[in-house]
Amino acid sequence: MKIASHFYNRTTIERHSIDMRQFIDFRQSILPDGMRIIEAYNSSGLSFTLLPDRGLDIWSASYKGIALTWISQGSPFAPDFGQSWLQQFNGGLLTTCGLSHVGPPEKDDVSGEFRDLHGRYSRLRASSISVDRHWYGDSDYSIWLNAEVAESRLFGEQLLLKRSYGLELGEPTITIWDTVSNVGDQPVPLMLLYHFNLGYPIIRDGVRLHTPSAAVLPRDTTAQAGYQRWWDYAGASVGYSEQVFFHRLKSKQNGFTKAMIGTDDMALALDWESTSLPYLTQWKNLRSGIYVNGIEPGNCIPEGLNAARQRQRLVMLEPGQEQRFAISLSVVEGRDAVREAWAAINQIQDMGVPVANCHLDDYFAP
């Protein structure tokens, strides 16, 4: 819902200000260690920090001063392939996993190549950064930040991701449009997962996850122990063992689906196009101090390239082929707005169709 929309029509704004950066902007700067950052500001109350040197992912984020995510000690870290993925994990609202491997560290069954956890993407640098600004009529103003991230190596994969972040004046929503192209001459794997990391106080005791799920499937015996309350979140506890659940979702006729996590008063909602992102992974990590939980749409589950290939879940991108991905994250504030979002999810649950190309037959509910 647009915040104080009567303040933000074009006629009124242009009578009082000559520079829209007063109300909405992407502000680029450089940290003392040389890392680039881009601060996203919107009069809706939503603000966040992008890291161009870490895949243009989202680091810190807040809404009206309320933290939305967990961040790790000392972050943000400059990209360093000499350290492990876990040592380089910034936390942050979005960590993109991929582009050709998502899952545990592994040695390739065919080539013998070693792959670290969740692939290389989050340590790649963005280039060709630009900003577009537009009024649409008298009431709608949007700003888009665009960039490119290449994952490539000689005699190997040649992937190019073009990413755009969109903000609309007064709307507490982040829209992400990604296009991944195979600009090489050989087919390559494409594994892409949007690792949205949510922390305290958005996640706390009593928070619930709402999804239009046709089935919810625990990853392993640890998750099976929490299966009866997969939707329910508790406070932090010492030594908590992570639980992971895979969701076979339903979607609307246009392919879009939705999930929401929060309380009756405030929540975060994800909307995405399920044709290209048919899987949803739920990561519950209620461990004391590192209380960070993931809601993760993807074109894969985090099982690794070897397993995806063996179980015929692996997506291949042919030379010259591209795939597009659309996803948005919104703050839902107030009991009426939360009830409305919940009703939309229930409608998909009742009237939606199972998402196509979601192959989870080797996982079973207890």
C-alpha cells in the first residue's frame, strides 16, 4: 500500500521541489576498504544497501528503523575466493546463489572440479551500473538501478546476468528483474536461488510462514522432527540445528505465486513468477546469535549440481538462450493489510494450480 500518496503526486512535488532525490534515490559511495555500496532510499520508509562488489546483492535493510535482516560480524566482506563461502557470508537481505551450482561443497562427478557452497555468484562484481527515473502520469514515479554480472571462465561457462532493482515512490516494495543469458557456445547448467535472509525482530517467537503449498517436504530427519510445526517460528535457542523444508506450491493462472512471513501486525511478502522459479526452500535457523532464516525461491533446490543432474532436476541453458526471473519483496504493515495478503495466499491455495516443473518426488512427508 502506498504511503501518504496525497503527498507524492507529481503536481504537488514539482511545486515544492526540483530534485526527486529528495524523496527516492540510489546513492553510490565507496567504503574505506574500497568496496562500493549503493544506498537505496524511498520515502515509503524502506531503505537498504546494495553491494556491487558482491553480486549486487542486498546487505542491510530496514523499514521505519526496524531491521529486516541479520548481518554477520565484520560484514560486508570484500570478495575473496581464498576464503570459504561461509567465511564470506555477509548475511543481508538477499544473497544470490548460483549461477551454475547451489548446494553443499562438492567435487564434480564428471570433471573432478571442486565447487564451494552455493556457487561463485555472490563473490562476483557488477559492472555497467546505471539508473533510470520515470514519472507515469501524475501519481506514479519509479526508479530503476541496472547492472550486469558475468560468471565466466576460459573454456568454461559464459553466463551473463542483467539485474534491475525497481522502487516506486511511496511503496515499501523492492522489485527484482533478472535475465540470465548463455553467451558462450556450449550448454551450461543454470542453478539460481534467491536466498532472502530474515532476522530479528521480523522473525521472532510467534511468527508464522504462510504459503499456498500443495505439499511441504522435510529435507532430512532433522527437519522431520519439526515437520508438524514447519510454519511456526520460536525465539533463539543455543545449539539449534537448522531445519530445511521444500514446498511444492500452487500458483495463479498467470504463473505468479506468493508467500508471507510475519505476525498479524507486520509481515514480509514475496511474490514471484513460478514458471521460472518453481521451487521454494524454507530454511529455519533459530540458533542463538546467528538467528537468520531463509525464504528462498529458486529454479532449483540447494542440493548441488551433482544431485540435480542425477535426479533430473538440472536446468540447462543452451547457447544463445536466456531465462528471465521476476520477484518482489514487500513490507505488509497493519492488521488489515496483513489479512488482505493472507487472503490472497488462501485464494491461491483454494483455487490455484500446482506449479509446473517442480520435481520433488524423491522427498516424502512423514
